[in-house]
Amino acid sequence: MSHFGYLAMLGFTVIGSFWLEIVLRVNVLRRIRRAMKSILPVAFFFILWDGYAISRDHWTFDAHQILGRFGPLHIPVEEYLFFIVVPLAAIMTLEAVRRVKGHWVIGDESNQ
């Protein structure tokens, strides 16, 4: 059961933040392409960094906390999910604060 540790952390992140999509109607998932345009370029560089650090033994993952499935660069699948789930949760949190506190202009919205 401990092999689900990293996955459980991601699950708690989803539970802790994704409810904002429904309750506060932050509409991040409705604009998923926009969110991915922000997340994927940054995730790409962090994935390369992870791969490099793993290849040099600067960075490891506890084998007892992961499923043992690896993607390119010998990075655990959970780590790939991390680079999508956590930024999405952060964007949802930012949008929730904007919804509660009142709208303020951020990002490319000033051009509209």
C-alpha cells in the first residue's frame, strides 16, 4: 500500500483544490487549453532538469513511495502527473482568490 504515497499526495492536491472549480466556478478546466499553454512549457524544462538530476544521482525517488512505472528519462509517472496537477491546483487557487476578493487584472487580460 505504501507504493501509493506519491499518488496519494497528488490525490489530496486534487481534493484540496479542484473543488474550487465546482463551488466557486473558477472555470480553469473550462479553459484547459489556456492553462496548458502556461503549464506545459515550464513542465518541459522541469522534466529535463529532473531527468538530468536523476541521471547524475543528484535526485532520487523513494521506491517504496512510487508505483514503479517510469516514463522517458527514467522519471516516475507520478512525477509527470505532479507537473500537471500541482500547477493546475495553483491556478485554481489563484482564480478562487480572485473570485472571492474581486477581479483584478493579471497576465494577458490587460490586453483585452
